[in-house]
Amino acid sequence: MQRSNTSQKRYLSSSIAILIMGIAVLFFSCSNDIETIKAYATDEKRPAVTAFDFEMLYSDSTVIRYKLKTPELIRFEEEKDPFTEFPKGVYIEKFDEKMQIVSNISADYARLYDKEQRWEAKNNVIAVNAENDTLKTEQLTWEEEKGKIYSEQFVKIIRKDQIITGVGFESDQNLANWKIKDPKGTLYIDVEE
């Protein structure tokens, strides 16, 4: 049985339309998959470790030296200089040989550079020493191996009887021997015992 010329044209037109729709569906569905693949194939470094509600004790020769607590820890090992980031803040306590707290520090953000053993703390940085002297600043660097901390930002030190402000700060890591580079003022306070 032979088809009429008109029905052949309709059949051919329908076939071409179905073929074009099939190619379009295939193309658009594949483009989503390609976009997904591209998202994973970027040059952006992925973290090696991510931890939540993380707590760690650091010891040296069986003596606990530090206690660290953070809501989130992200470790990047593929970088030229590997680092650990604390995007939601960190709290660190430093102990002496008798397990007495000699200082503590907290910040809303911090980063630890492994090779240099250098900490960068930013945003609402608060450090307290054994005498309860309190340092407040927006940026603080701690060089662990050298045993020193410093800042080039505005600092405020609150002591029992005075508040000292200035720009630039350096100290040992226990906040026992500190100095402000450019003092701006001292406010003396009467404290009733």
C-alpha cells in the first residue's frame, strides 16, 4: 500500500518535529549535568577536613599545654602553605605545668598557618592573662614558636585599676610582659575592695 504524498509529508514533518524535540530535551537535560560537573571541576581548593563543635587538648611531654574549642574547623592541606580556619570563632586556654590557666584568648575568626606556627585572630579578639588583665582588639597575631603576640591595630587593656588604650601592641604569649607601641591614653579607676 502506498501512502499519499500528503500523508508522507505529514509523516516526515512529524518525524522531524519529534527528532528536534528529542534533541532539545537531550541537550537541555545534559546542560544541567554539565553545569553540575563544572561546579565540581573548579580550581578552588576543597577542604581536607571539616569538623563541628570541635574540642582538642594539646600536650607536650605528657603535660597539657593548650585546650582549644571551636564551633567549626576547616583544614586546607592542598595549599602552598597549609592552614586551618576557624570561621565561627575559637577559644584557647594556655596552661602551666600545674594545669593552672595562665592565659586565654577568644576571637570571632581565626586562622592557623602550619609551617610558620602562626595564628591570625580577627574580630572581637579578647585575651586575658593570669592577673586578669584583659586585652581587646580587632586583630592579633600569635607566633607560637617565638612565644610572642602582637597587633598593629587599636588596642584596649583593662586592668584592675586602669584602662590603657593605644595603637600597636606586643607581648609574650602569656600576656605577662606587654607594651603598647603608641599609647593614646590611660584612665585610672578607683576600685572599692
